[in-house]
Amino acid sequence: MTTTRNSVVRTSLTVRTGLLKLQVDKSFISLWLNIFFNVMDISVILPVEAEGFIQSLETFSLKEVGSERWFKQHDYIEKLNMQAILNASAMHDEFVKDLLVSFGKIHILVHEMILIEVWKQKVFPILCQLEDFNPEKTFHLYMVIHHEATIINLLETIMFHKDSCDAADDSLLDLVDYCHRKLTLLASEAIRDVAVTYDRHKQISSLEELQVQSEALEFEISLKAVSVVRYITDHADSISIINRMLCTHNLPCVLVQLMDHCPWSRCREGNVQKHIDGKWQTIPVEDHLKMTKLDGQVWLSLYNLLLKEECQRKYDFNSFNKSQLLKLRGFLTDVLIDQLPNLVDLQRFLAHLTVSDPAPPKKELILEQIPEMWNHIISENSGKWKAIAKYQVKETFNPSESDLRQQAQRLAQTYNLDVMESLLPEKPKCGSCGREAKKRCSRCRGEWYCHRECQVKHWPKHKKACQLMTETTEKIVS
């Protein structure tokens, strides 16, 4: 089976290389691409392509954000992210993770993610306030803002494995600091209302709309940071990492606040909604006590930070920390423990904590590592924020029509419909009756149907949209 799959990969790569050299009929290319994606189980990139992409990854300066070279790497990371998700979902060989580990490139992902975080905080607000900058097309800016979400998504996928945490090396400290900043925002509910009120904004300028989109995206990014923290607590055994999480940031108390406020759950019009698989879903009454993935990640993080022997030795169970941790007892019901039996040990620990005072941590003289990326980026660009914003307005975020067309072509290749739909947690629904669908419109490939009868019935409504999508696709290709 493996030999057959490898031979298909080699054959497909050879055929595709030949297609790039020959000017063949477009319909044949389209047909070949459909065959290719079906044979490859909807692959985004081949291992040999992933190797080339990962080897070329590099760090950028703040001034270079949004440049042509930066966008090229952004496309690489987008494809790597989608392939990593596909491999993990299908439980195939996770070659993207393996290559990132073997080439030692995880620290570059962390650096580039923090770089965009700094850009969003320091440069983007100034850029939006410049009087001579009011672009009609904010596509380039949005892709820069979205870059941070892409990287945290990729890190969430690969950090599940211990070798990824080990390969992150010193940058793991920077990742801990980054996640702490996001969890603090989430626990304070500073970004929760933005995600709720986003759709209510109307008649605003393109830049104002972009700011709202950026703040809404911050909510999604912070939720991803919850999972990353859990994987770090699973695998990290470095004294510096443990000290950073427990003593510097007091993560157990931050997680208690998260559990107390539960920002991924809300009540709307008498219905309980929970944020699951990237969207708010109404939960039926019988499932109100059902644990979500985010609930589980927080509980497992607390389990690791409070019950590991090294963590217990480092953490200061003073009166404040103790009072915060004991709030967890109210959440540890029999229903919850039935869903995650490991929490029995945490329940026993908290029961013991109520009647005892653990010894304070020993003061040890150690050489502690400190994170560098955030401080380095800030110090390197301190006092230059406005100059960078003006430079990027003139040189970076003022693309010509040909530049926009080229970027659209690259995106059409990156965000293949088959690939994007395979990443969705739900199966496609029929555009006519709403049942699960397996067939799609052969022209626009944007609408799904369960049977031929539904397609014929829905055609009068779908006709205009189908023609518009088909014409747009043909323009992009031409």
C-alpha cells in the first residue's frame, strides 16, 4: 500500500512538472487537477514541496511585513498549515511536523507570529490614523492580520507532539509569554464582546471594518492559545519553562479565571451557545453539561500544572493562590468527572489543599533563561513606529492592479475548493433540501446537492450566482 502511494506521488509530481512546461488546454488541466486531488486524498502539497517550503523559511524585520517576499512566505505557511491539518485529521504521516522539527524551523514560526502581534499593536493603529491612507481594497492588510491566526493554528497542530516542544528549544519561552498574553485577554473578557458585536457594525469605512475584523480574529487566536498551553504543560520539563509558567505568570490562577468566566460559552435569547469548531452553536438542553474541547484543554492544563511533582515543588500555594484554586471544587461535579476521569486526582488534591498548607517553595539560586523575541522586536523598532507605518503605506500597502491580480491567482491556487471543504468539520449540505450532499455543481463547483432532482429544482435560484462565479474564475485564470 505504501509503495503504491509513493509511486502515485512521484508520477503526479512528474506529470505536474510537465504541465508547467507545456501550454495545454485549460480543460485538461482542470480535469487533471481533479484527478490529482482525488488520488492524493485531497493533498495540498507533496512532502518534497513541504521540504522546500520549510527550508526557505526565514525571519523578517517589522519594516518588511507585507512585502512581496513576505507574502511568498505567507503562502508557504498557509499551505503547510492546511497540509498539517489534513494529515492530523486523517491520521496520516505528519510530514510537515517532522520536517519542521528536523530542520529546526519552529522558532521561526514563533518569531513571525510575535512579529505580527507587535505590528498589530504598534504599527497598524498608526497606519489607520494616517489622513492620506484610505484604500478601497484592504485585502493585503487583512492577509497580514490573518497571518498570526495561520501560525497559531499550525502550532496548535504540531505542538501536540513532544518532539515539537523539544525542537522549539529557547523559543518555547517566547511561546509561553505569547500564550499568557492571549489568555489574560481572554480571561478579562476584553475581546469577548467584539466577537459578539462584530456583525452589528454597518456603514463604516474599509479601515474601520478591518479594525473590527482584527479584533474579532483576536478572539479566535486566543482560543487557539488555550490548546497550545495545554500541549506545553504536557511535554515541557525544563526548569525555566516551569518557572516561567508558575512563578512569573501564575498560569494556574489565569486558568481558574478562564474556567470561571468561560468566554467560549454565552446565553442568547434564552439559548445556551458554545464556541465549537470555530463558530457559535446553540446547545440543546440535554447537552448543557457536556464538556467542550476548550473546557477539556483548560482542565488538563490545570491537572498538569498542579499535580506534576516538579510543578508542586515550584508553585507557591500562598493564601491568594490557594483561595483561587479552591474555586475549582465547585466545577468538579460527578457529571464532569465522568467525562474526564483523570480529574478525580485533581479533586482529591483540592480536598487535601483545603485542610493543609503546603510548604512554601524553596528559594534556589538558578540561572534562568528569559524570552527574547518580543523585547528584541520592541527595542529594535522603538520610536520608529510612525516611520514604518508611512513607509508601508507608500511601498507595501499600495498595490497596483497587476499586483492584486497576481495575488488573487496565488490565493486561487492556495485555497483550492476541494482542500478547503475537506478541512471543514461538517459535511456539505444540499442547497435545495439541506440534507447531506455528495454531488456538486459541475460549472461553479460552489454548490452541493444530494440528488439530480434537487439540482434541477434549485437551478432557477442558483443560475445567476453560478454564472457570476464561473465568469469570475475564468477572468482570474485568463
